[in-house]
Amino acid sequence: MLKPHMKKLENRIALITGAGRGIGMATAVQFAREGADLILISRTADELSETANLCLAHKVNVFTATVDLAEKRAIDHLFENLPDDFARIGILINNAARFIAGRIDEFSFEDFQSMLQTNLIAPYYLSQKVIRIMKNNSGGNIINISTYSGLPGAQKFPEFGIYGITKYALWGLTEYLAVENREFNIRVNQLSPSGVDTRMYKEASPPGIPPDLSPTEVARQILYLASDDSFPLSGANITLEGMPDRQDEDE
């Protein structure tokens, strides 16, 4: 007799940003399959609705909210209006990001502020919010989604500088959050994939460089970090480089 599938995230609540498409959508579906109830955030209601429907097929509870993460008040409003059933957040996936190309010496101050707000300040503020919850609930898990080119020593591309700088800073946030919250059983890790087949990659990548990872492949690694499978790992950055010729099995 086959044993029933043991769901890795049963009875857990996960908040996922950038959940309307790409890595965020794939992660939401992976988490739903593993039993997590979900808080899904995006700026686009139609995309959120599609993700939510895919997750609801796995018989989990789903709460969606259109939130502009560049606005502090919007984040405050989200937490002030979470239904009680979703208030016990145990997993945060800081996935949402913004990309604007341009040489550093020509980059507008306003665009720099905009990218910092979404790529760094929002993960900081969301982490601050959920850590207060996690401390009262015996711990939790935060996973920050970065990029391979945002790491020291990795290949750099012209006009990607500001984006890369925000991701360098995200790695610092990851390390410090891990150190400061270890005693509370809160684990904080980062995943840095190479090129992923997303809309942002297609809009941003130099011509002739195809993506070598699918969103589903990245989501599987996020699931690993969010589950007990990765315990006691904390304060780590995991790089993920794909193999372009390998066929991914989207389930």
C-alpha cells in the first residue's frame, strides 16, 4: 500500500510577494501543494486571481491583496486588515522586485529611490512586521530572493548596476536578520538564481542570452528553504545555476 504524501507545510501560513506571475506564482502553487495557507501579494489583481485559483485547487485557504510595496502605508494597511485566520504568518517569501536598466552615472535619483524601495526597503519592512509575529509563535522562516549577478565575483552586465546594488544590500539584510533572530528560532536565508524564464528577465536580459532556469525549478528550492528539510540552515545564500538543455517537469 502506498503511503500518503506527507505535506511539508501543513498548518503553516506563508506570505509571498510578487505572487501574480513567474517565481512568485510557481512558489505559491508549490506551497499550496504542500499544504500551506497563503497570503498572496501583487500589484495586479488579474494576475493574483489566476494564481489564487491554481492554489485553491489544492484545497488550501488563500487571501489575496493588491499592494504596492513601494508604499509603506500600503504594507501597514495589509497587516491591519489581515483576517484572523491568516494572522499567524510563519513563512515570508520576499520575491517581488523591480528592474530599471541604466548606467549608474546617468541613472535618475528618483528611479534609484524607486528600486531601493521595492527591492530592499520593502523586504526590510515586511521582515520587521512578520518577525514580531514569529517571535510569538515559536519561530518562522524568511527567504529573500536575490540574483546570481547580485553577488560579489559573479558576472556583471552593463546597465544592471543599480539593480545589482539593491541585491547586494539584500544579502546584507539576510545575514543580519539571521544573526539577530537565531535565538527566536527564526531562520533567514537567501536564494540567488541565475537567469529565470520570467517576464522581467525577458525585458531586461541582453540579447542572445536565454534563461536557464524555470520558475518551477526555483520554487522547488524556495520550498526546501521554507520547510524543515533545510533545518537548521540560517544566514546562508544558495546560488542556483540551471542547465539550459534540460527539460523541466512542471507539475
